[in-house]
Amino acid sequence: MSELAKGFPAFAPRKRRTRRAQTWWGNAWIDALEESSLDGDALRRGRAWAHGGHVGTIAVSPGRISATVYGDDHTPYETLVALDQLSDADWDRLLDQIAAKAGHVAALLERDMPEELVDTADDAGVRLLPGMDDLEPRCTCDDWGHPCTHAAALCYQASWLLDTDPFLLLLMRGCGEEDLLADLQRRNADPASMADAPRLDPAAIDRIVSDAASRATELLTQASAVSRIR
């Protein structure tokens, strides 16, 4: 499952600085970052840079979120944070569980991610939210910190995006909104309506194929005769 990357314009500088996100799943993203961090100073600088508008346009795509992040001297660095995509088998199990509960789909359409949905994913053996060490930062800077300040700034702004649209987490996990909703619609198709659909008898299908083949042979014969006359 895949979908083209989604781009988001750079956030303007924010005067009010908060450490936490506005939603529980946005905070779960921040927890995954901070719990695996080896450099508290980089996190503090990253928060300051996130609020200070150091991050450019953000691209979200399967398996990653990326942006150009600017240092204090305005030097640009290409930064991304990778997150493992779910396997096809993982998606099958997860979507079966989501499709079985209409409330999950309704919540996602309202840009909400109820904790019960994440519990449902856990029951299916799928970890939807990132945990410690699940986020893999990469940057063109020469800072060997984990994460560097640039990646930390990107992660904090990513939590702001997730606050407004949890579908972005699903996109990073490998399935875009349109693909996901289409798959859920297929899974929720009424079996009765499929049963009522007109069906052709196998023998009738054979006759149709045979007639089509005979007609094609006849047309080819006629075309050959015309070409000889010419």
C-alpha cells in the first residue's frame, strides 16, 4: 500500500512554547523521540528551533517524514525521520479489526484516534504508534547525536501535524487515507448484495467464448479473401 507524499508548508514561528502536543497520540510520538534520546540538550534546542520556525516544508510519505531544517546560521540540512512500514499481513489483520467496528472508521474521519483503536491494533499484533527506538533520525549535518537538533526540531513539528490528522501516522506506516478508506469499504461490502448479483452459468460462458472465437475466425477469413482480391 502506498500513496504519494503529502507536503505541508513551513510553520510560522510560535510565541507560545509548549513541550507537549495537543493530542494523546501526538504526545506518544514525542515520547518515542524523547525516551530514545541520548542528548537532552539537542531536544531542548530542537524544541526551540521548532517553535522558532527553523523547519521548512515538511513531506510525509510511507516510511518517513522529511524536511530541510535550518541551523542558527541559516545553513540548510536535509533531515528525515524513518519509521518502519507495516507488512501486507499486518495491514490485513489491522483493517479486518477496524472494519469490524464502525466507530473506528467514524473517529478517523473526524481526525480522531481513540485509544481503543490502538488497543485493537495491539490485539491484531500490530504496533501502530511508535515506541522507544522506533524513530530513526537521519541528517546531513555532522552531529552524531541521537537525535541531532535538526531531527528533533522536525519531530516536534511532526507532532503538530499528527495532532490535526492521525491519518498521517497511517501514511508513514505505509497506507494513505484514500487507500485505507477504499480497502475498508471493500471489506464492509454487503455480502447479500453480492449474492443477488446476476450470475452466468459456466456452460453459457463456454458458449459465448466459442461463438466469439468462431466469429473472429470468420472475420479473419473474410479479410484474407478481400486482400487476395486486391
